[in-house]
Amino acid sequence: MYRRILASAQQVSPYPKRMLTSCSGDVPQKVRSALRLVPSPIVIATTAALGEARGVTLSSFTGVSLHPPIVAFTVLPDGAFAHSLLGGSPGSTSTQLAVDVANQKLRGVQMYFTVHGVTSGWTNLIRRFSTPRLSSSHQFRDIEFSRHAKFGSPILPHAMFWLHCGVRGAVAAGDHVMLLGDVLDVELPAGAGVHSHPVTAAQASEQSGLVQSLLEQQQ
């Protein structure tokens, strides 16, 4: 019965087999302006998957699933964070990086990262980790951080929470790549969120004096 219903649904599906994948004119700029009106959470992700500490400020972080717990965010495929976490090379495309991640998973290679919930007191770090082309030593200069005992990711102190994740997969998404992560461990301090104030993308842009939108700073 189910197969017959599914077959019927596929026959009358209103969606074309080929979807629109490009646009023209000022649509991208309007999309960016529109998304600035929506409160988007700011987090900082860190990794040391290739042995080098690396971090990035993200405005695209979201929860995907609770059973099992999965999170997601987007980065530029040829950026420093993608290279450090996934082994991407300069000039990589989102499609190439997604394929590389799939191949690594097939070989049993697991990459890890930690997501930090940031507060209004993290303005300087938000700016630092959203600045492109900073070396690892410059990113973590004068920052006291530890490393996760099992996964090795850098852990910045005084976050609202820490989500320790393993890369589940990657999806090519235009000029970005979407990374999916399995949440393997959670640190949630007692009273988290009671006396702290989460930061949105709009607030971070205003407070840190960033000129470019964080939507374009996903390194």
C-alpha cells in the first residue's frame, strides 16, 4: 500500500525535476539585507583536527535534530577553518569539500570541533575569530585555553555552553559548504543563560565595528 501511495505522489508531484540554482540582479544583496533583520545567534567554533588550533565566528549555526543530536553551520570551502577541520585546500569548491568529507568518512577518519555559546563579553573574540587570514598563533594569542581530553579541540573559557562534535557530513551549498556535526558531549554550566546575554549577528556587527556582514565572514 505504501509503495503505491508513494508512486502516485511522485507522478503528481508539482515540483520540477530541475530546480532553479542561480539568480540575477540584486537578489543576493536583498537576501543579505533581509537576513540581517532576523536575529541569528553568534557562536565560535574551534578545532585542531590537523594538529593546528583554529577558530571561526559563525552566524549560521543551528540545531538540526535531537534524536540523534545534530547541529549544522556553513563555512567557505577555501577558508582557513575548513582547511584545518577538513583538509580543504586553497581554491576548493563546496562540492569538492563535500566529496572529500564523504571520502574521509568512508576511510573511518573522524574530525572533531567544539562550539562555544558566546555572550556580550566576547566582543573582542568575536571580532578576532571573524577576521580572515589570521594565522593560528594570532587567533589564539594571549588566550588561555585548554583542549578537550578526547577530541583535542581548543576550549575557550567562560562560554555559556560547549558542544563537542564530530563531523557527520558536508553538503555543497552554493559558494559555501554546510557542515553537519554529531553532538558527542555537552558542557552546560549551572545557571547558564540566567545572568548572561547571548549575542546576535546584528549586535556583533555593531559592537565590534565590523564593516562586512558576518554572513560573508564564515572562514
